[in-house]
Amino acid sequence: MEAVEQATILIVGAGPAGLATAACLTQQHIPYIIVERESCSASLWRHRAYDRLKLHLAKELCELPHMAYPASTPTYIPRENFVE
């Protein structure tokens, strides 16, 4: 049987979409690299969102793949919970 070469996926940006993509690739055992121009993930939420900001959708609609929020998390997630 012929060996299949697996490429490494490049994910540009470590925001919610980039992290969701990484979670899905991890579950499929597909190698990836995330590049982010800022010094942290979700930098817009960490540095440019006001402190009292909450997501306007229920937590069940905002979960990253394979990373459910704990039952104790409020329905509408405050900024500090989202960036954790």
C-alpha cells in the first residue's frame, strides 16, 4: 500500500475561527501551525472590547468545537469568560 504524505495546515489568525479550526484539526489528528500577529489569542476581545461586554447569543451557540462551556458559565458569556 502506498504511503500518503500529510501536509501541515497553516491557520492564519488565533481568533475564535482560527481556534475552532485548530480544535477540529486536532480531533482529526491533522498537523497545523497557527500564526497570529498579536502576542495572544483572541486579541480583539482581550484588548479592544470594553469590560462589560457580553456575547449577544446564548453560550450553546458560541462554543468552540470540542470545548463546551461548563454548566456554571452564564447563558450570555461575559468578555472575561470568553477570552479564557
